Amino acid sequence: MFKKFFMLICAALLIAGCGGGEESANNKLSVMLASNVVSLDSGQCTDVASFEVIADCIDGLTQLDADGKAIPAIAESFDVSQDGKTYTFHLRDAKWSNGDDVTADDFVFAWRRHCQKAEEYAYIMDSTVACVKNADAVIKGGDPTTLGVSAPDPKTFVVELDAPVSFFPALMSFPTFYPINEKFYNSLDSGTYGTTPDTFLSNGAFVLSDYLPGTANIQLKKNDSYWNADKISLDAWQYQVVSSSDNALIAFKNGTLNLVTISGSQVEHVQADAELSKNLKSIPSGALSYLTFNQDPKNHHAGALANVNLRLAISNAIDRESLTENYVMNGSTPTYTAIPIHFAPNAKTGKFFAEDQNQFADYVGFDVDKARGFFEKAKSELGKDSFELEVIYSNDGGGSTKVIQAIKSQVEENLPGVILKLQPMPKAEYLDKVTTNSFDLALTDWVPDYDDPMTFLTLWTTEGCEICEHWSNADYDKIIADCTSGSLAADYDARWNAMYDAEKILLENAVIAPLFTNANAILIAPNISGVDFHVAGVNRVFKSATIK
Amino acid sequence: MSVLTLFLIIFVLFVLIRIVPGNPFPVERMSAEMILQKRAELGLDKPILIQFVDYMSMLLQGSFGNGTSLYNGAPIKPIMMICLENSFKIGVLSILFGTAAGLFLGIIAALNRGKFLDGLCTVVSILGVCIPSYVFMIFLQYFFSYKISFFPYFFDASRFLFSSIMPALSLSLFAIATVARFTRNEMIEVMNSDYVKLAEAKGLYGFELMRKHVLRNALIPVVTVIAPLVVGLLTGAMVTEKIYGINGVGKLMVDAIAGEGVDYNYVLALSIVFSALYIGIMLLLDILYGIIDPRIRLTAKEAA
């Protein structure tokens, strides 16, 4: 009996083994995703992986070109009213992948739904970002039909804003603003939209051919009914979710993946290999890494960090050059401003917002004497000369451990009396601690959603999100309110300058200690070209990618 | 009894998962007010015991909590079914292979008791128990996918059977070890029994003796160790599935626990399914035992 059994297994293995010959799939684009796609529902998703895949499949009103400038997508053109508060988009003849026309009503439906659903990214519609009329009220449970969007005819989409938003056209390339086919959506069972290729519609460059929520592998193919289908050269390609960068590196060497992101410690290894290092590139990511200080005077270390001099001391005791060079190692840049480098170019001068890294040198820098000066002041003000502080950080990615250890040794060496206790934890727990304020310092990475300094500056307002609590400054709040929806919104230059004032308040109070602007070290196979990388919103775009 | 066990398991899991640190909403952009609103929507603001009663009443109606993932709002059941199917297929493959190889090793060892081959089989069994399947998986992946590029480096659903071989092999390691050890011990016991000695005395020897008297009696109990292995494989494949990129329940579980937010609904639903499977199979075994092995029936009758 068992003999037959065994022979059966052998036979099965042999037959299966014969399938092994066709292993030369190098001419199919295989891209690494570092984390699962959370959801393909543009009103639900919150992560870069989801935004990227949605943008592969759905076009919004505008899209970004290789340089990050807004160019037409579904909207062929648009008009702005004199006061900058009404945008009229003229839609082209585009089709959904089931043959339906893409109409203005699809946008109206999606926008209303996202506000009503009030998921995390609904905030991007409200008065802190896009300023869509009545968005705040609808998000808080108001009547969705009062939202400032309308479709006077199927090819005209009108948006009314509460205040002019200078980056509005570029913002329209962000997935939360993408359309959803209302008829199709309503024909599905509740909650199933975007959970399989059958429950998802494309109007963009690619359609899903294999997908499942949380899947390790996503297959896409060209959408033949795409309005710009002539320009799409990729036929079929795939994403592979690989959470370990070691695994990704081997898969790249093997030819299984041809676009991967690697960690800083691997860069050294890659550079040692002449052949492999030809594929290495460093892509600026626009994400800022910084230390958040918990200023809650009631926190368990008697609120020592409520003292501004202690915060300034720590910020000035960190050697950022050495951090990026020796510990991050992926091309990240030391940063001395609250807004990252390579980010938010001025529309008129083209200069990045944080081009001048020395403007806040009085508050942020590396100067041991200055740091000790602040520290002496802090000691006498607080009447204590030793401080034990807890630093929390997420160790999911693995890369932060070395960085935080380096910070610990620098701070402890430069400020005798300060002891940093490191507390690694999974991301879920980290976010829990940050939102409930149970930490002293937190190592935070913030990825910009849109290409404007406001995506960072709104973090630190009194009303802002939970990531930085217990700091409140009326002047700061006023500047931010004026810039987003108030008197300065319409005046580009005045707004731009006011944002520097806000940044100054932030840094002279050392609300955060900026560390570095992240970069991604990637390996890309030489036969691939035309992948666009962006610092904000959708980070990678494959519409013009080609593979030889 | 089984129902009570299951109930207790669900209770403990339910309470634990709500007590341990972690946040089901990995939100960075929401105000405190909105987070509270979200929690209230899902009933997470109520006392744990009341939440538990609500959960149980929904479970009895056949739905896991509100039936959707906290994380992405997608319904749990259809996704879990697809993943169960994938894991099950690979699990069956590895059980088939593990049993066959385990039996083979066990028999060889028993027949060569005390000799070199027996020692070799024992070493293999010990290794099989000691090496976690995912470590073996990484080894296989490195060698067969990277060094000689024979098998795909990641799981390829379009070539399901072919790309199942490596994970199935690595998962079968534990089954091989367990089955081999069990078979060897059972066979040695049977070979020393009076009836085999009698058969030998009557002139039966070699293959005939083994097939008719030894194997038949030795293999009956072996069947009983295989069943729980099946469930063990479904639950034990977590890291292996994650490394190789298989959309199975193991990976689903890892993602639900270690993703950005802890997905209470998924973790609970999967744990309940795993526990129910396990308890179900144990119950089935208790019943089967009597049917498979006549001696148990006979002793029970005599005692009564």
C-alpha cells in the first residue's frame, strides 16, 4: 500500500518537475512592494502601496509628469474663476473598463462618498488641504449633497472651494480625488468594491488580472480601452509583496524582481559588487525623519520635556551628518528644517521650500557647546541634573534600530546626565503609544501627501492630528489657518513667506528635532526605463515605463 | 465538552486580544474626536464583556463580528475561504509526502533496529522536529530558486502545483519526523509481540510476515497521528507562507497581527476556525479510534 503511495508522490513530483523549463521571465516587469496593499477603495486606503496600485488603474482629473508638474488626465482642460475658488474641469471621452463612459457624476459620487465615509484620508478634502466647500460639515456627518461639487453636464465637473488653493490642480492627481463608477459600485455587495478584479473598474492605464486583499502578488495588464492606450508600452506586469529587503535583494540578483528597494546596510554590500552596483540608484522620497518631543507636563517623567531648553539641547546634540553617512546609508540627507529637502518647489522661482538649510541654524544644528549651554539652562530651570527619557520607535522595517542607537550614544555623550532608554515596538503599538501620549521621545517618519509645505505644517496645529500633542501656539495656529483657508490663501508670495514664519515658531520652540530627509536606495534592472518617481502622493508611476 | 472548550478558547482570545497593546486603527491623520467616533461605530467603546456577548451572538448567527476586516473593510469570509483553500492544498501535498517518507523511514529503521540505518533514520527524525519548517524553506529557496533557478523564487499561483513543491517539502519535515518515529516504535512493539513470534515459529518470514502481520497492526495507530498534523500544518505554515508569498491562512494571520493595525476581527475569526478544526479533528479521532482498532472496542466491552 505505502509503496504505491510513494510511487504516486514520486510521479507527481516528476510531472511537476517537468514544468521547470520556462523560467526566464526577465522581460516581465516585476516590482517589489514593501507592504501589503490595504485596500483598492480610494476612500478607504491610507498607505503608499494602495495609492500606487490605484493610480496604476485609475486616472484622476490630472496626473503628474516626470517632473511633478500637473498635466491633463481625465480632465482635458480646466478653468479657474477670478477669485480662485471655482474650478471647472472639462472631461475628455474616457471609458471605464466595462465600457461605461467616465462622467462628471462619477467624480461627484466618489467625492461625496469619501467625505461621508470619513475615513482617515477624508481630511484631504477639508479646510486644511483642498478646502472643498462644506467638506468639514459633511465629514462630521452633514448632508453629502451640500458638498461643493456638481456636474452640470456629464462632461463638466465643477468644484467650489472655501478658499483658493494654489496647488489644487496637482492635488487632483491624488487617489482620494479619483472617480468611482456609481452604477457599478451600487451593483456590488456592500464592502466588496475593489476586493477582486471583478469588483474593480479601471479607467486608467492598467486593469487588474489577479488580486485579493492582502495578496502577496498582484498581476496587472494593459487596459486597451484607456484613453491614452497608445502611450502605454507595458503589456502584463506584476507586483510582489516582499517585506524583507534581504529577500528582495536576492530576488533581484536572481532576476525574479527587477525593481526593488533595499535598506541602507545593503547599499554597502551592493556597492562592493561592480556588476550589481550599476543598477543602484538613490531616489529622494520627501519623507522627513524627526524626533517628536512629548511636552505633556503631566507625563510620567514629570514633564521635563516641557522645558524648551532641554528640547533644544537634545536637538543640537545630534550629529546628523554622521547619522546619514554611517547609519542610514541609503542616500538620505541631513535636514535642519521642519520641511524636508527636495520638496515643495516654489511655483515662481522653482526653488525648493527648504533650499536654505541654514535659516534656522540658531535652533537646529550640531554644536556640542551650544547644546551644553541649553542643557545647563534646562538643568537650573528644572532643578535636576539627570534625565531618563524613553524613546519609542517602530522596528517593523528593521532599519531604524541602528539610527536610534547612534542618536542615543551621541546625545548621552554630548549631554552627560541625559539617559535615553530605547523602546522598539511594532508599528501598531507605536502608533497606539503616540496617539495616547505614552512616550517621551518618538522617532517619527512623515511621508508627504501632497507637494506643499502644508502637508507637514498642519501636523503641529492645536487641532491637528494626534501625532504631536500637547503643544499649542496661538500664533502658529493663526498663520496656518490664514494660509490654508484665510486671508493669505489667495496671495502666493505672502502665504509662502508666512509658512517660513510658522516653521520658525516651530523650530525655536523645538517642537521637533528634524533629523534627515529620507531617500530610497533602489535597484532597477538596466532594461527598464520610464518609471516616474515622485516625492509626494503617488510615489511611483508606471504609465510610461518600458521594458526591453 | 468540545463545545465548552471552544467557548473558553474564544473567550480567552477575545479578552486577550483587546487587552494586549496595539491599535486597530493605525491612523496618523485623524483627530482624537474622529478616532472615538470610529471606535463607537464598531462598538469598541463598550465594556469588554458586553462586546463579547455581542460577538458571540453574531457568531451564532454565522458571522465573525461584523464580518469585515477592521483594516480595509472587506468581508472576511470569502477571503478566508480562498486562503484556506490555498493552505489546504499545500497542506495536503505536504501530508501526502510527509506520510510516505515518514512511513518509509520508520519501516527501514524498525527493520534495521540498532544498526546504522536505524541511527540515520533517528537523526533525520530529530532534525525534522528541531528545524523549523521556515528555516528549511529559506534553505530550499536559496538553493533551488536562487543558486540553480529551478523553482520560482516566489510562489506563482499560475503554476500552483509546481511552486507548491518547495513549501510542501519544507512543511512536511515535521510530519516525516513524527510519522517515522511513531511507525518505528509501533513496528518494534508489534515485532516483539507473541503473535508475530508465533507466526515466525510457524515458518512465516520476510516480506509476507511483515505485510500481513506486522505492518497491518503497526499502521493502525499511525493513522491517528496524521490527522492532527493536518491542522498543525494549516496553522504552522505562517512564516513559510509569508516568506514565500503564498496567499494562505498563515500569512493572513501574520498580516492581521503584525500589520500596521491589529485586525481584531481577522485574528479572532482565524483563531476560531483553527481551534474549531483542531477540536473537531480530535473529537473525530476519539470516535475513529474505537472503530479502527478492534482491541479498544473489545476491552471496553469486557470492562462493561
